[in-house]
Amino acid sequence: MPPSSAKAVIEFRGVSKRYGVGAVGLDQATFAVDRGEFVFLVGATGSGKSTLMRLLIKELEPDAGMIRVAGHDLAEIVRNRVPYYRRNLGVVFQDFKLLPNRTVHDNVAYALQVTGRTRREIRDKVPDILRLTGLSTKLHNFPDELSGGEQQRVSIARAFVNHPPLLLADEPTGNLDPETSIGIMQLLYRINRTGTTVLVATHDQTMVDKMRRRVIELREGRVVRDEATGLYTRDESTREFALRLRNDAPQAPEHL
């Protein structure tokens, strides 16, 4: 097995997880994600994507193997330090998990409050992140007053407001229409361009094909594909990126 990379933000080395008799979550999964990468995690339902994500946030513990995040062995993080570890990750869920009785501003500010930021830091940071995510005009709205795409943007703003080194997104476009999905991917790409490593678990194969980023595919808990697709310009702007996604439709085959 190759030595650990100093650049690796995520490192799985022979990781296995089983549920009861015969149910495989992960089976000897080995891969590394370097600092600044944008990676898709794909696979059918039951392939192990959710298990992998839950292991990364220490909701589950592996049965075998080693997991490192930003150079830290997760097995060495004791139970009472797990909340602190999670505060240093950005996590985006398909169902948003917003606080229904708090405004957009307060949902995002909450992520700063739990990490002990001062009122002045919160006052400075929240408007900046709302501008970045296109929510400046929605700061006083409650979640039930927003569209699905806007709610997902709030979820991403909350995940990124602490500028974590790693952002995990679990099916971030699962309930959204194609145009809204492009906007969400454009936002995740903008975050990635700031230096944050992004790992997206998704079933949206069309979006994966258009994005042309690295793809790790799971099948029955095993890594069956790890493909770096370099068919894109690394320094493309977010505007160019979104334009390419909208225009990069599959071409119909020519008739003979």
C-alpha cells in the first residue's frame, strides 16, 4: 500500500464496515483525496456511499482499516471530542436540516455561535457568506418561505461559513430541478475554488458527466472505479463553469 500523502485531506486505507450478518457497508475501501480536489462519490443505492459519509463524520466506526481526515486518525478522536471535530467539517444534506423557527441569517449565524465566535465576528461573516451564496435579499426569511434551491443554499452557507478545509455534500441536488441543480453545483465549485476540498455523493449521473471531475464509484462496498477526468479547464471562472454545464448536453449519435 502506498505511503500516506502529506496533501491528503481524506484517506481511507483498507476500510471495512459490516451491518449484522452478510450486510456489507464497505469492503476494504482504499483511496485518498488531496487538498483542493472536487470529487464525486457515485454508486447505486446500497453501494456504500452513505456508510462512507457516516464514517467521515464519525457517526459510525469502521470494523477494520484506517481513516484519516486532514492528517488526523479518526480512531484517536475520543467521544467527547467528536462534536468539536464535526464543527471543523462542512456537511450538506439532501433534506437541508435547517432550523425552521430561525431566519436565514440566524440559521447561518448558529454555525458560528456553536464554535464560540464573537458577536462581532458573526456580524462580519454572515453577510459575506450570504452574498457568496446569493441570499443577501433573503436574510430575514424563514425556511418555509424559501424554494428548495434557496433552502439548499442556506444549508451550504451554514456549512461553509467557518471556511472548513473539507465540505461533504450528501445528494445536494437530489430534490431539485435541473436548472436549480446547476446553480447548486456552481456554488459548490465556487467554494472549491477558495481552496476547500469538496466531496459530493450523488445519484445524478448526468451532472457527474457534465462536471468532468474525479469520480470514485462504489459497488457492494468496494471501490470499483477511481477515475480522474481532466477534460476541463482548471482555472475556469464560475460563470464559464455554469455556462459549460448548461451547454454540455450529450450529442445525439449520427445516423449511418
